Amino acid sequence: GAQGVILAETSKDDDGNWKHNMSTKFAQDYLNGAGFKMSLSSSMEDGSELDWANVKFVILSSRRINIKLLRKLEDFARQGGTVIVTGMIDFRQFELSDLLPIKFIYGESNTYALNPRDGTLEFMVQDDYRYQLKAVGKHEITKGLPWYPESYQSVGALQRVVPKEDAQVVLNFVSGPGMSDAGSEFPALVLGKYGKGKVAYFGSPIAWGGHQSNCMWGRLGEYHQKFFVQMALWA
């Protein structure tokens, strides 16, 4: 029954409702199905339409954010709320804020399909040319899920970040064996505290079930859902 809000770059339809994209629709369906009460709003508005007194956590799935809304998220976290931020983000939007558990973003990486795109060769060898997710220690968000090397996630788009000194990294990206930096690791899921609340940063898009460049777990929805639900329960 806990209430959560998903923030995205969106606009309203003819009936005055915020329009979902693929990421927000899957996230809302997953979490509503697990018993949460999720709603969608715009990351480009000032947040005045939200009932902050009843919101328990916020998922920001957007490159950009309104500066007034960013200040509201800071206050929300200080008072005990949880903010989950997912990449890709424009870090210039956060340079005047200390909300995130990362100090800076030093690059983005994107990998694309191998040729020929015939539906067989591409999917047979793609894991060697994408990034996988490796658990760092044990955490309630990541428990019970098959991480690399037990399982491949085949992430094709991510941001490389530097965590703050007091932050906790619970997932790393690992470069596939066919890549120029094969075996390299860098933070993927970074957790931190902010006032009485918590903040999480996940450095990859969450277009669950989307096209291959943003794929996780080969589009197996049960793992997507469990990962997202466990993150919401942590929040």
C-alpha cells in the first residue's frame, strides 16, 4: 500500500493524464502488481501537484529535472523519503545539488547489435560485447537474483560514475570478454543516505522489455520485476 511516484519527461493526453513511455509503464505495472500504489508525474514540472505527505519513495527516470522539483526531492529525502535515480541522466542538472550518492559522471558507453542482424548470430554472441551486472557483497535489493557470471544481463547503455566516499556500491558493471576493456568493473548501483532518507543511483536505462541495447536478463520479466520490487521494498 505504500505510495510511490515515477518522474519522467512526459506530457498529458487529451484526458489530462500523464503519458507513459515503455520504462514508466513497466515500472508502474510491476510495482502496482506487488501491492504498491504508483503514480506518474513529470520531471519537468515543479512537483506542486504531488501529495508529498503520503509519498514514500520517488523513482526519477529522466535525463532532466526541474530545479524546483530537485529542491523538493532534497527536502523529501531529508525528511525520511527515498529517491531512486536511474540513468541516463544529464549530470549538469545535479551539479548544484548534493542529493546523489555519486560525485560525477566521467563518461557514457553504448554498444549496438552485431551484424548481420539476422535474429540468430546477434543473439548467440551478443553477451560477449555487452556489459553484465555483478553483485558486490550481499544486499536486500540484489538477493535471490542471478547475477554475472551465473547469468547474463546484456546491458548496452550505461554511465560510468565515481561514488561518494560514504556511498555503498552493491552492483558493478563488468565489460564482456569481447570488448576492448574486457573484465573491467565500475559501479552500477550506488546507495547513499541523505538526511533521514536514502538515495539510490542505477547507472543504466530501465527500458524493461525494450530493444536489445537496453536489455536485462534477455527480457525475462520475472527478474526485472523482482529486482524492481526489491528496490522498492528497500526504499
